[in-house]
Amino acid sequence: MKLSVSTKQRDYDIWLESGALARAGEFFNLKRQVMIVTDDGVPAEYCRLLASQCEKPFIHRFAQGEASKNLSTWSAILTAMLAADFTRRDCVVAVGGGVAGDMAGFAAACYMRGIEFYIVPTTLLAQVDASIGGKTAIDFENVKNIVGAFYQPSAVLIDPDTLATLDERQLRAGLAEAAKMALTGDAELFSLIENSTDLTQDLPEIIRRSLLFKKAVVEQDTEETGLRRVLNFGHSLGHAIESAEEGKLLHGECVAMGLLPMCSEEVLARVIPVWKRYELDTEIPQSPLRLLPYLMHDKKRLDSRIIEVYCDHVGSFRFEEVTPAAILKDLENYHEKQLWQ
């Protein structure tokens, strides 16, 4: 399947096809110098397979995990490109999850004021969410994604076969991101996740529907000035939890927890059984006081308020401007509900 995404910055195609990684040269222009950016958790054969299709490949690998999403890793990528004498005609390819995509994309956005980059997402979270939309960023001073740029890829290649090497925890974290989108805009997709009897068989359709939803949102609001804020459902608390946990939890796991206080009781009645089925936490480990400093640095904050996303009915959403204190009150209310369960 091919999806065409149209943005103010650039139009590009997303290819979704099993076995497509072995034919990446048909989808990407690899007849030049190519910096393949990946982490040491990605199977090495994926990068070797991609490199075999490049005219002049270089592989830059960094340590797996959110802790690598920093200035030092970003600088090392730029140093490698400079040492290889990359020019504006050369390109970068991210192979891996959201961290690899963020690092590669931000480096490509900054090197010589912008060179082409492509994405080969190999985690479910990256395939359904991080690979589309052009958000690139690094963490800074323990604040998640606070430094970055909107920079669209030239193409995205999604090969569901790469999920075969993904561990169950990463798979569940990615499923949470798909469910996040389903809750706010695709009730049928949530039902598919909720009722799936064979997740492996249903994954291509879950990926497809998630991409269609995010494509529709991104095309209407590329730089998150309005509708695109819906994709932040669960992210205010989720990012705060992720920062407070200092890398112990995956992004999708944190979003899964962060969206719970933003759901009505009607929605929670469906979400909590799904979370328990897929072994996603329904209890938020930090106190409101512990999370407050991170909410105060939320990049979505406008003056003293944050535009928060709430879900009252599966498949719909509403925006509300609230203070960090109000978000923490939502968290306290959720804790109280859970104690009475």
C-alpha cells in the first residue's frame, strides 16, 4: 500500500509492504552517500541489507534507549557526516524506532540547513506514529523533546516483517499509540484492538488505519497549531511520567498511563480491560507533586495553560485549556476512582 502525504514543507510517500526492506532502493534514492542512523538494539541485518543497496553507505550506531536522545548523540551524527564529507546531495536514513527517527531527522534538518532523509521504522510505535508527521527532537535538561524541528522525510518505508524481531514489551508500547489515535478518532480501530484474537494477523490493518488517521490530521495541521494537538492525547502526563522515570519506561507505556485521567468513566470501562489484556499499567506510579515540575516545562504550554485532550466517548475528543494544577487534579480524581474499583 502507498499513502501520499501532502504538507507545506514537502509531499512524500509512505510505503507499507511486507518484505519491502530488501527492495529499499526502489523506494529511496540511494545512489549517493548515505548515512544510516540506528541504535544497537536494532538487528544488524536490517542495516546491512539497506547498506547493500546504497552506492556509498555509512552506518552510525548509538546506544539504545531514550537516554541517547541528547546533544551528544546528535553531535556525533553530525561529526560523522562532516568526516565523510557529506554534501547537500547526500542523505540520511533512520532505521529503528522513534529515537532513531528523531535523531536522524534532527541531524538531517540541521546539516547544511537541511538534507534529505528517509525513515525505515522497525518498531510498532514508530510504524504507526513516529515515522509520519515530521517531528524531530532531542531531550534537553531532562525535558523531553524540548529542542527540535518540524522536518518532513522524503519517503517512509514500513516493512511489517521487521516486527518479527520486536520483543513483546515494545509491541505492546506501540499498540498503546495506535489505541491512543483510535480513542480520539477511529472507534472501529479501537474495536479491532479490543477484540483481536490474532494480533499478528491484525497488525497490518492496525498500522494502516493508524497511518490514515495521522495522515489526515498532519495534512490539515502540519505544525501543530490546531487539530494536530489531538495527537498529544495522553502526552502531557505521559511525558512527565517518562521524564520522572528517567528512561525506565517506554514512551508508549507512559502515554498509555498518561491518557487514563483524561478519559470519561464510560471510556475507562473499555480502556482498562484492554490495557490489562495487553499488560499495560493502569496505575500511575508517581505522585502529582513529583510530576508538577515536568508539566511546568511542557512544550505545549501557552503562558500558564496547556491545551489538553479529553476523550468522553470512544472515537471522539475535545480540547480544553487547563493549568498544570488542573491536570494533576485529573490525576488525583483518577486515583480515587481506581481505589473504589
